[in-house]
Amino acid sequence: MRWKKISDAVIRRLPLYLRVLDELSADPETELISSQDLGFRAGVSPALVRKDLAWFGEFGKQGVGYEVAFLRDELRRILNLDSELKVALVGVGSLGVALTRYNIKRYQEDNSFNLRLAALFDSDPKKIGIQIEGIPVFSIDQIGEKTEELGLQMAIITVPFESAQIITDMLVNAGVRAILNFAPTKLVVPEGVHVANADLSLELQRLAYYLQDEE
Amino acid sequence: MRWKKISDAVIRRLPLYLRVLDELSADPETELISSQDLGFRAGVSPALVRKDLAWFGEFGKQGVGYEVAFLRDELRRILNLDSELKVALVGVGSLGVALTRYNIKRYQEDNSFNLRLAALFDSDPKKIGIQIEGIPVFSIDQIGEKTEELGLQMAIITVPFESAQIITDMLVNAGVRAILNFAPTKLVVPEGVHVANADLSLELQRLAYYLQDEE
DNA sequence: TAGATTGTTAATCGATTAACAATC
DNA sequence: TAGATTGTTAATCGATTAACAATC
């Protein structure tokens, strides 16, 4: 099933709802949840919760609410998280290694976490051939080859900003269509490729503004 | 000088403009920049650039544009980045260490980067007392004491999600008013305290949506 | 002066909220 | 049935864009 032109603001909130539902699933007591309660836990208004969900279908029952397990499964499906997605990480520096550990831990502990880090890439010959948390490190020259071979669909970029665009081009050429970018630079990508920016210093700089004497 | 009720959407773009101006400052040829050019480089429309800046004053000259160095300094001042801010980091795991390295490198290389990581905190006795990149690791019990002593104003949280809220409460009690949170949980903070979320898995889950067959 | 670009107002667009009929 | 809550439409709110007078 496909829907068109759903706003990014809506998509951003779906993983928030999914997280709440995942937490509630742990408790077998809670089989139902209202938009009121779900909204409160996700930090979103009840009306907006209902409107967001309504873009994709009718998942609730009037007078009752939403079935937790059912809505969770529907959201997973909507977000394309119902089957395993293979992720690449480029740039095996300390940040890259930290994210690798984090991902692997998450993947092992939560068996519905379907984002699998399947390959690491680096340009340093000393790193190529080793494994980090069981994940092999390949040369960046192998991005094209390994992307196809392993079916890599997403990538995390943790290289210095000078090489971020070149790496991006290589990934895009290889067929990667979603990139999480930790390099402090704006990546240029063709139509149809999505980039999410995770820029630490931008966020810190923004926060500094609010330290000024409050009104 | 203080301004009131400026939208968060505006504040979010200021560090973007600042980054462009910082890059341009390196080139002594470019003394002036138009809203057109600045907008293009920052990925924002020219009209929006002018409107954003106009909230804080008149920084340009009609028919000419903006002076790069002047506007850069003004933006630094507006963002409260014209003097050093002391930052704490809580949770010296691999992510915490990676961010420490990243910050220190940035701080050393760019002498107008005024966000100084001044203290690390952890609960592991084996880590307390050591230094990472020259920054001492204290016990989380010392958060109150060290925040005052060192004048810590912002904090980065890289602890497991179970302890994120407790750590947040300790930081807020100690007087920290801006937090960059890497733990996958929604932090509850009182009015006047600002939280920026840097949630890797939320972003990856969002990106997964766009991998579905494009229209 | 002629050309260019700002600062600002009015118009548009999009996202959120309020309200309520439908219905479980 | 009575009470509760959804799905949806209309109203509101806020953010972005278009347009242009002011002016360098």
C-alpha cells in the first residue's frame, strides 16, 4: 500500500508513537490506548495523534481507543520497519565505533529492531579487514560492490566534513537512498535520496541562545 | 540586548547562517554577501534569510548586502557564542568518549568555537579520577558541586535511557539550563530549561519510511 | 544616476487545534 | 442505553513567500 505526499512533520512523529507503543507492549495489562494517553506520552496533542494516524487508515474504535499491539504493528509496517533493513556506516573513527556498538547492542536486545548494521567502510588500510563488534570493515573503494552484494539500503556517515560529499556521491551511486549524516556539512543529493542531519555542534550552538537571561 | 518570543524555527537557522559566514570568513576576497547567496549556501530562501535577521536588527545595506565579518560577529553575539560556555558531559561510554574527542578537536582547531567541554561525569568507579583528552572524569555525585565550581552551563547526556531522567534532574538542580540528550527517551524538565534531542534510532526509523518505493 | 538589494508589509501556504457527528 | 473516543471537517494559528518602497 502506498500513500502520497504525506508531510515530513507527520512522518517525524510516527517513530515517537511507535516507541510509546513498544514500551506499552511490554505490559500485557495495557491492551488499549486512547489518543489522549498516547499523545501525552509522546508529547503531542490528542487531536494531532488522531490526524496523523488517519492519513494511513482507520486504526481505532470509537469509544474504545487503539489496540496497542495492532497499532504498533501497523506503524512498523507504515514506517517500513517490518522487515530487516541493512545499514552501512562509513568512517570508523571513535564516533563510528561508538555508533556501531550502540546499534549492535540495540539489535541484539530488541528483536523487533530491524535496522541491521551490515558493513563498515574506512579509508585507513590499518582498519580495513578488521571487525568491530563482529561487523567487517571494508575499503571505501568497495562501497559499490558491497552495497549490491549485501543489499545495503541506508548509510550512516561519520567521516570528516571534507570527505563527506565524496562519500555521499559514492553511496548514492551505489544505490543508497537514505543517509544519516553526522558530518557538519550540508550534503547535496539527487531527488529521491533522503538525508537526515545529526549535527552535534549545530544543536549545541542553538541551545546556547537559550542560556541568555530569560524574560 | 534582549528580544522576546522569537520562534524556535528562526533560532534553528541562525547556526546554519553562522556556519556559512565562518566558512566565507576564511576567504578574504569575500567581504560582502547577499541574502540570495547566503540563503543558497544555507539551504534557505533569500526572503527568509532577510526576515530571520530582521528580528534582531538591521545588519545589511540596501543595494549592497551584508558584511560577512560583521554579520558573523553579530550572529555569534545573538546566539550567545561570543564568550566561552562551559559544557558538562555525563556518561563516559564509547559515545561519550567519541563526543569528547570531537569537541576537544573542534575547540582546539577553531578558536572561535566557544563551547568548552570542562567536566565529564560517570558512575563507574573505575572511570572516576581518570582523564579523557585532558578532561577529568568526576563521580555523578559531584554534579552539584562541580557545576558551581566550574561554572558549567550546558550538558550532554550520553547515559543509558534508564538513568537519563535522574541525571537530568541532578543537572537541572545544579543549575544547568540547556541539555543535549542522546538517550532515547523524552526528558521532563521545568520551564526555562531547554532540551535538544539527538536520537539516532528515531532518525533512522524515520528514514526507513522513505525507502519504500517512490511515487 | 541606474542597478541592486535590503527591510517590511501583505498574501499565501501549511500545520495544528477545536469541535462534533458517527459509532463502538 | 449512556459514556467515551474516534475520524473528519472547519477554524485558527504560525511560518514562509511574494512584492515592493526605501535607499545604498
